[in-house]
Amino acid sequence: MYKRIRDLREDKDLSQQQIADKLGCSQRVYSNYERGEVRVPPDVLIELSIMHETSVDYLLDLTDEKKPYPRSNKK
């Protein structure tokens, strides 16, 4: 999972700080997510999946399909 969130960030030419700002956390916390030193909370996984237009399953390395599932309007 950690490699995927880093790769998706790099594919969009975003810095760790830019992602951290969008998530409302520090760059250090986000860096810890990418290195696998801290577990990524479910709400952050959801935000990352929305930000990168993919599914949480893709982020968690449960599928190789990047295309997200249809989103519900509950949020």
C-alpha cells in the first residue's frame, strides 16, 4: 500500500506537503504513511482514494484495477 500512495502522488507531481495540506496533517505524518511507519487511518484512506480517483482496494493492494467504484452520495 505504501508504495502505491507514493507512486500516485509522484504521478501527479505533488509534494508530500501538498498532500498533507489537503489531508489536514503535517508533512511528517504523511511521510510516515508513505514509509509504512504509521498505519493510515480509514478516513485518510478514503480521502486519498478520492484525491487520486481510485478505490481504497487499490490503495490497499487488494486489486490492480485503478478505476474507482461508483461513489455513493452519502458524503
